[in-house]
Amino acid sequence: MANKKYKKRRAGFVILLLLILLIIVGIFAVKGEINGGRKTGETVQVTIAQGSGTAAVARELKDAGLIGNTTLFKLYSRTHGGDGHYQYGDFTLEKGSSYQELIDALCSTVSYRETVTLTLPEGWNSFQMAKAAAEAGLCTEEEYLAAANATDYDFDWMKDISTDENKLTVLEGFLYPETYSFYADATARDIVTTQLREFEKKVLTEENKAALKDSGFTLEEWVIFASIVQKESASVEEMYNVSSVFHNRLSNVSEYPMLQSCTTNNFIWDYVEPYYNDNVPQAVLDAYDTYDRNGLPIGAIANAGIDAFDASLHPNDTPYYFFVTDANRTHYYGRTYQEHLANIEKAKAVNASLGYDGLITR
């Protein structure tokens, strides 16, 4: 009996030694991968496409035989100054280089390249962005829109974007609005890739992803909702009240099944109808018209900024189901339709004092 116990303890000790040995070997293997190998002077030319993220860079380096583990490189890049700083172009890299040497080389700025500044404001849609990119001389409007309708970009979350045939632009709402600096020879896909990467960086934070999970929205529903909040609001502060109104409607569909957002109809009149030369298929109209459609439209109507995304997840707690704005973009909120009618009269009075006959109602 004692002999058996001894044998078991010995076997356990051997297993423990083997595990320790494997861990030590693994540590040395990781260190060797990160620190590189023996340099012989042999070089390899690597081409990094404009707009490439860390994952794409890691694949290029592995294909060139410069690294052996893309996952390890991506983890190292995240904490050692690589992510978001990689340049594009042709690079001559030495075999045996460490991860840090590779990152430093690929992040080196090429100062003599001509750059173009492209400002894409919050609340713009893909058609406005396409026009701005064309005016900047980067691409044609058609090229930009083609890129904004492609779905083969290297982002895992893109699987959650629908490609419904009634959507005007597939990536509408995901084209993050910002002032960018592009090399003069950037393509439409480079521009869109950069916008998608900025969306991932600014919007898809761990905090936001957790809040999104609790919200009940899908990723695309959040993007659509945020686009409406962006277009309906005159200020950042107002976004949280506007968001509350639409949240209240979505939470009480038996009484308020439709959002009734004028901005969705404005999108139809200003962009959908011209796109179809005023011969819009009824299915497309039905997909965007929130005065005739229950819930959210089929797709985003603009590209929201980070404040609208935040307001969409964290609305103020209000009892309102209606709002109307006057010509000064002052918002008047109502709990009931009767209050809403009274607010309309207030807005009309302000507009009349300004010599303005129009009225925007919600």
C-alpha cells in the first residue's frame, strides 16, 4: 500500500516537472519570437496597403517570414506603440528583427508624401461624404459610394451589418465623421477603411459594448438610432432629451408604434428620391418612412458622432413622447398629444416673430 502511494507521488512529481518544463519552454519561445532571431543581413520587402490595421500588418509580416505568430504580434503591438500608427508603402525589413524593430520601422513617418485634409462633419451621410472626397480630389463620388457599399473589410463586427436590398448605403452610420489626413494617392477604400477603423476605436469601446449589451439594441439598431438622435438635436445637451423621447416610444409600441421623425422623411426627400430619380420603389419608401413604419428605419440616415452614440445608450429619464422645434432650434417637449399641440402653437409664435412660416414637428 505504501509502495503504491509512493509511486503515485512520484508520478505526480514527474507530471509537475513536465508542466514546469513546458511553461519554461513556452516562455523562452515567446521571448524568442518577440526578440527576433540571429540577423544575417538578409532583407525582405513588405508592402503595407494604406488603411491597413494591425491585423493586416501582422499577416503581411507573417507571410514575409518576419514573424511566426500573428496573435502575439497583435497583442505586443497594442501595448508598444504600434496600433493606429502604421504607415503604408514599401518597407525593406531585416530578417531576425525584433517585434519592436519591426514596429518602429513600419511606424516611421514619410514626411515628403503629399497629404490631403478631408473634413467629414458629424451628421453627414455617405452622399455628402462622397461629394467632399471628390472635391478634395481623392476619388470620385461613385468610387466612394461603391466603397461604402462593400462588406469585405477586415472587421469582425461587420458581420452584424445587414445588406438589405432596400438600404441606400450598406455602411451608412458606420462611416465615422472626423477630420482626416490622407495621402494624395489614397483610394476610396482607404478612406472608408480609415473611417471604419475610427468607428471601431471611438465607438466600440469596452464600456460602450457592455452598455449596448444591456440596452437591448443590436449594433445596427444602435447605429440607426444614434443617426436619428444626431439629426434631431441642436446641441449635445439636447441629444439626451431627444433620445429619451424615442426610447419612450420604442418602449410603448402599443400606444406609439411609430417614431415619426421628420429627419427620416427629410432623408427621403433630399437623398432617396434623387438617387432613384424621383421614382422610388415603394419598398424603399416604406423602409425609411417612420411616419408609416413601426420602429426604426431600415438603415441609418447619417453618420453620428460619439455624443449621439452616448446619448442613445444613456437617455435622460423623462416622461415625454413628443417634441417640436422652432426656427431657433429650441425644443419643446410634451407628454401628451394635447401638450404637443400647445407646444406647436408656441413654436409657431416664435417662428412668426422671426418672419418664418415653416415648422418642424416631431
